[in-house]
Amino acid sequence: MGRGDNWTEFDIGLLMEMVRKGMTVQEIYASGKLRGRTFDAIRDQMKGLGSQFTGQKKFFFTSQIQDAEIVGLETIVKRFVDAFNKICDMESCDKLDLERFRIIFSSARVYFDIYFKLHKFEEVESRVERVEKLVEQLEAEKKAKVSQSET
């Protein structure tokens, strides 16, 4: 149960307007337009209203996802080893810690698969470009032969 004031219709309308504009929880909180509301209160209210935006509870989080740099396997392995070392160094951990590590390790495994597929795709793209250049060269040679035979 929340500890702050109840949300008024005005507050909810303002929140919904900002979400429809694509603002993230952080942007809404930083705007200061919802005075007296904490980041968590705004996030929780957005979760509760999520179905009014698209019929899905997680709609508003998609505007927070931005393009990311694709990091190499060496970086991923270092992060994986760092997480593994941290879990080994812990004297105790709770369910939340274990869940975080499970997510890290599961994500690393999926990342490897995606990374290799991306590089395979880039390799195929490169081959297609070479074939297209060869086709252009052959067409140019064919046109040159045709124009030479006509003269």
C-alpha cells in the first residue's frame, strides 16, 4: 500500500499525457510536474495504468530501450567472469542475488548465440556485396563486347 497522497484524476491525466508523448519514468520524474511523487510511485502508477495505453502492462518501458553498442566476445567473457567471481566471493546471498546472477548467465549464453548469428549475417552480407560487384563487372564486360561487335 502506498504512503503518499492518492492520485487525483488530474495527476493521472497528466501522467498518461506524458507517457503517450513517449516520456520514460525517469523523464517524467525529472520534469517535476508530478510534485510530491517519487520515482517508484510514478513507475508503480504507470504499471497500474499500463493496460490503458496499449492493452499490455509493459508498453511504457519500450520507450526506455535505446540503441546499444554491440560489444565483443572478450568484453562479454570479462563481464561473465566478473559476475562469476562476485558470486564466488559472496559469503551469503539471498534469492534476489541468485536471480540476478541467473539472469546474467542466461543473458550471456543468449548473447553468444546472437553475436555469432550477427557475424554470420555480416559475412553473408559481405559475400552478397562481392557477388553484386562481380555481376556488375560481368554486365559491363558484356555491354563492352556487344558494343565492340556492333562496330
